[in-house]
Amino acid sequence: MLWDSKKVVLTGESGNVYTLDILAKKGKAKLKGTVKLGAVVTTPKPTPSSGTPKPPGPGSGSGKPPGTGSGILPGSGNPSGQGGVGGLSCSCVATKMGGGGPGPEPGSGTGSGSETGSTGTGSGSEPTPTPANETTGSGYSSLSQAQVDTIIRKSKKALGNAKPAAVRLTFHDCVGGCNGCLNIDNPDNKGLEDVVAKLEEIYQAEEFYNIVSRADVWALMGIWSVNDTIRRNNEDCALYGPNGTLPSPNQHSYENCQMVTDLQVPFMWGRKDCETSPYASTDVHLPAATLGYDGLMQFFSSEFEFTPREVTALMGVHTLGKADIFNSGFHGTWVNNQQGYFNNQYYINIANSSLGWRAFQKPCENLPNADISACQAGQMTGWSWNVAATGFNLNADMAIYKNFSVQDSGEPDCTYEECPLSPTAPDVEEFAQDNSLWIDEFSSIYTKMLAHGAGELYPVE
């Protein structure tokens, strides 16, 4: 609930003291304070949640309708809160930036983004879930930049190194309409349950339900996460890149790193949570990670009305994060040693025919960075495209550059060399050559995605 200021002049006999107690719930106000008569005080006045707010803010909804397609942008995480990205239904995991080796990992700086703004209103005590009809808030009337800064400052603590998971959460939320609800029992959402729970804990403890919906918080933190990985890419490129003064602190080479332009995605608020937010039992049918070109484009056209070029621009989000066999059945890092940097290396790798891309399955017991003791007898990963020490791609990733059919097993019907180019191959090559072009087009399509099914949205004051 938002408050504005109203000057109240209390008069009476000198020295008399009065206490005001007014309940602030369902259109009433609660103000408890002691003032001396004759004093001028500033009292908070609630904007009632009843009636017709202006503009109408997030409110209770009917839940997310079933989506079309079969289940895409991959990524989910592990119980530690790490997560993958995008929206393909593979469950993946994000890690700190950069690879292993001695010294700090790439992007290990602790930049905090915007730090200005008011402090949160929560007490920090253990949160008590608020009934859905109150937390979905139909009476929000405005949102200030100071409040946005506070939400970011408080909520980013829940993400830790799981920024790719925050980006993935926005996609999974917006399939079927951005409404702050996720079915954590759906295997396609595996790995996001921890991020949702941590964001919810802060949402309750800081009483953000008084000013904004969960769907808005998820969108805001997705935008912030992309911006923060751009910031870290640029900071490390400046330090260790061609014009830097320091040697690489790990195994990652910064010789060809590029500075990335800022994301142009303004945060707009006004999304409405479903009645059971943050959880739901509805399946929205996320796209499958095994889709070829036709299936991929059909899903995004049907669900979001995206053009093939827009889909290609969105898929570049897979420059972040990695996949874990125990979450998704796939295992690998899209861009080795750069899973925490937001840049166009994803496209550069896909379009590089000299790398020797091969599609195959991998035995669980041979996987790097996996808990081999958890492997089942004969367990294999799903089919994926791989280049040692460079990265991996799902069929749905490679489909934006190579056109192939997929067998029931997930095996592509041709090799990288044999497969003809996809209709969007020229777009991939353009994005590989121009980081700024890709960022501009990604900004446009991410903005469009975050507004899907949300109705009218409003700028921050």
C-alpha cells in the first residue's frame, strides 16, 4: 500500500498529548503515534485498495492459461540457488562467472548496481505468508524510483550467483502470461523453486506486497541480472582484455573480449499476480529443448507472436548459465568460461564452422563437474552439440543456424557439416559480428516478452 503526505494541524490546550490509532486495512488507515497539540505533523495517508485505482495496478488474476507448444529456453538449478537461463524446458544451472583455475573467477567482482533509494519496510523477521487476495494487491497506484532501488537492493541478496536463473524465471513466468506464478512440480521448472522461495521470503519480510506484485519483482530482477552480467563483462574486459593492464586471473583468455553496450529495457510495472502466487498447479507447456527449427519458430510465434529474427535474438540469452544432467538430462556450458558474461559469444561459437561441432550423448560417469556417485547404471545425457573446451548447444540452440529434423531419441538427422543453413543463419552471423546490434534487438524482444499477457504497464515515477 502506498502512502502520500498530508499535513495535519492539531490544536488544543498547551501540553495535552493525544495518541492516534487508525487501522490501515481495506481502505482504512493505521497511524499510531503521540503528538502534542499545536504541533504540525506529517501523517501517512493510504491510497485505498478498494474502488477504482488510477492507474490500475497488479491485482488478483485467474491463473495462467495453458500455453501452446511442448516445453524451451533451458536452465534450472540446484538446491544451492544456482539456476540456468532462458526458457527452453531443459533444467540447467548457473555458476559464477568464468572458469576454474587459480585466482578469482571472471566476473567475481561485487558490484551492486543501483544503491540509492529508501530502505525497506520489513522487520527482517521470519516471513508469514500473506493471503493471496492481499498480496496480489489490486490497489497499487504508483511506484517510485526509490522504491525500485530498494526492491533491487533487498532482492538481489536472494540471487547470489543465480542471476541466469532470474532471467530464466522471467521466461517461464511469461509463457502463458507474466503473472507471478510457477508450477514447481513441473520438471521443466526444476531448479527455479529455490530462487522463487528466496525471492518470496524477501517479498514477505520487506512487505513488498504493499507496493508491487511478484510478477513485477521477477521482471525487475531479470532486467537487473542481465545488466549486472553486462557490467561484469565490461569491468573484466577493461582489466584483462586487449587494453587492460592485468593478466588473466584464471584459465579464461580475454584477448578477444568486447565491451557490451547497456541493455535498453525500461522497467514497467503493473503486472497482476494469479490468485495463488507465487505457485500454481497449471502447466503452461514450455517448449522442448529438442525442437528443430520449425518447432522452435512455431512455438514462439504461437505463444508470443515473435518473428524468427526475434526468436534468434532472444536465444542469445544462453550465453549465460549451464546445464546439469541431474536437473535436465543435459550437461554442459553454453559458452565455456563465460557463463556469467552477457555478450554475443554464443553466436560467434555457433557460426564458427572450424570448431568441429558434433552431436552426441555423453555417459553420466564421464561428465566433468558432476556428482558421479549419483549416476544411474547406463545413464546418458540427452543429445547435444559439443566442442571440447568451447561449449555446448541444445538442438533448439543449433536450430537457429542449422536446419535439421530430430528423431524420437533426440538425435539430429545430419551432421553440422551436412545440415543446410536455417533461414535465420544470416541473423546469427549478423549478431556474431556486432555485439551492439544484438544487444539492441535483444532489448526490444526482452521488453516485449516481459509485457506478455500483462495488460497495460506503467513507467516508474
